[in-house]
Amino acid sequence: MRSLSPILVFLAIYLVGGLAAGDFYAIPISVAFVVTAIYAVATARGMSLEQRLAVFSRGAGQPNMMLMLWIFILAGAFSASAKAMGAIDATVNLTLQFLPDNLLLAGLFAAACFISLSIGTSVGTVVALTPIATGIATATGASVALVVGAVVGGAFFGDNLSFISDTTIMATRTQGCRMSDKFRVNARIVVPAAAVVVLIYVFIGSKLHAPQQLPPVDVVKVLPYVVVLATALAGVDVMVVLVVGIVLSGIIGMATSAYGPLGWAQAMSGGILGMGELIIVTMLAGGIMELISHGGGIAWLTGRLTRHIRGPRMAELTIGGLVALTDVCTANNTVAILTVGPIARQIAGRYGIDPRRSASLLDTFSCLAQSVIPYGAQLLMAAGLAAISPVEIIPYLFYPFCMGIAALVAIFLQRQPSPTTCK
């Protein structure tokens, strides 16, 4: 039990400190992890300081961890270079220009789904679409919270499924399966939920009227997202996919005079630096979890959690509930997956749960929890841009609620995927 105390220290710093400050983002998560890492090294027993640091460094620098960091770097470079040359605006405007009035809400949700699936970030999607959503609500007389809720819901669709989303990367790496395999299993759970939500928005939006004036679209700027999505779905290695996306964004950006070579380099640099905190947190968390595992903490916790589990169904509920609870405490779905991932893998192995399935559950339930907490970055960002309270948006988060129901149905139906190649 003592070896698990670093987790409690982290929660005390991040959660209790956030409550005391009245702002869950008042304490930087990187600082919380640094303090936790120092505590973990200082309190590890049975080893010299040099040995403790060696164990910590082994966890922080393990091959899977380093591969994750490479992916984060490339994802940051692609997202920033594509955004700087106008790919997000072009994609949004292209989607909206072809929508009939009665499909405006459904189309906005679909646009958020596509963009987040392509760029792999719910926050980026919320930032890109919320101002447009707010303008549409004003022009049509629709509830601002309703329209913004469609954007937030669609943003989490892609956050959950995208090949370049940090949650997908974390979930597949911690469970040891390929992203394309996890995508197929995950899609069977959430795509039906998204289809139901589209129908809901078609019904609600039947009396809305779209704004008449939208800026012209440079269709070629949508191409990087289309290529990234198509190559990823085709099973191309994610690092190759990202490099192709970066190069294509740069070529199109310079061809359209969105930026020159120096501007392209500066955009990529900004994107890479923007991933800095995530990279630091990932390495610190890897080292902390290695110390916890070395001290027997994960084995002890797994034993306690699985003591009353009766079969795969209860095991899957335990995985989903644990990652959701961790996300509620940390307000960060990536950190929640990183924290719970090793435990989930042991539970999955003990009860014969396919790694693709456990990865899907980790990603889905972490995104579910993150999407409905009013102090999460996505709702705070959306509420700030729309000048409303995040609590106002929660009742209109149709997709996250449907996603949660679909995940529970999948668990109780117990439809395990057929065996395939997993690491």
C-alpha cells in the first residue's frame, strides 16, 4: 500500500490544491508531477538513491514511452503547420457551405467529428468551431448552449477515435495493441451512438436557418486532413502518416502563400513546443509508475480491485469506472489513461479481455468523464468563447451521454472481438 502513496500525493496536490484555489488549473500539472516524482524517489524503500533514480529513469525512458514522445512531437508539428496555413478554417467553411438549413446542427456536429478525428485534439476543435457555433446560434435564434454542445460532443468523438489523439496513443501503448485495431473495435461502440445523435440534431434543427454569408473556401487546404485520415485508416504507421501530413501542409502552405519556409518552420516549432508539458508529464508519470510497480503497488492494487470481480463483464466495468474516476480527480483524460493503463492491462490479462477492448474502454470512459466535468479544459474553453457557463452546456452534451450508454451496452452484451495481432 505504501508504494501507492505517490498517487495519493499527486491527487492531493492537484485535486485538493485546485479545490482550495477555486480553479483546477491553478496548479500546473507538470509541477504536481515534479513534486510527486521527488516524493516517489525519496520514499522508495530497499534501494540506494542511485538505484531509485535508475528505476525511475528506466520507466521514463522505456521504448514505448520514447515512441510516444516522438508521436507527440510529430503530432504537434502537423497540427500547428496545418492550422497556420488555414486548413482548419477551410475545413469548417467547406462543411458549412454545403449544409441545408435543416441539417445545420447535425452538420456542425459532423464537422466537429471530422476535424477532431483529423487533428486528434478536442481542445483544438472546440477553439476552432465554438466562435462559428456561437455566431450560428445568434443568426438562427438557437440556444447557444445547444449549438456549442454539438461542437463539444463532436470534439470528443474524434478525441476518442483519432489516430493522432494523445488518448488513443496512450491507450494503445499501455495495452499493447495497434491503433488501427483499437480504432475498429472502438468504432463499433461509438459510431452507432454518433448516428443516433445525428438523428437527434436533424430533428431539433428542422426549424433552423443557416447564415447566408460564409467566406470562400480554398478546397486544397482541406487535403492534409483528408490524406492523414485516409492513410491512417489504411493502416500506415502513425509516424509515417504524420510526416506525410507535415510535408503536405508545408507544400500547400507555401504554394498558397500562407507562409514561406521560415513561417512553416516557426509554425512547426510552435506546435512542438506546445507539446512540451505533455512530453514532460508523460516521462515523469512513466518514472513514477515504474517505481510504484517496482515496489509492488500495482500488483497490490490489482489484487484489491479484482478480488470481488466475477468474470470479464465486471472486469470491464472496473476498468471503465477506474479510469473515469481518475479523470474526474485529475481533469485530464490523458493522465487518467496513463495512470490506470498498467492496472487495466493486468486486469485484462487476468480475465481474458482482448487488449483492443481494454484500450477502447480506457479511451471511451476517460473521454466520457472529461466531457461532462464542468472544470475540464474543453468545457471551460467552450464556455469562455461562448460567454456562457460550462454548466449550461452539460444538458446538451447528447453525444457523450449516448457514448456512455453505448459503452455500457457493449460491456453487458460482452461482444469480445475475434483474436488478432496484438503486442
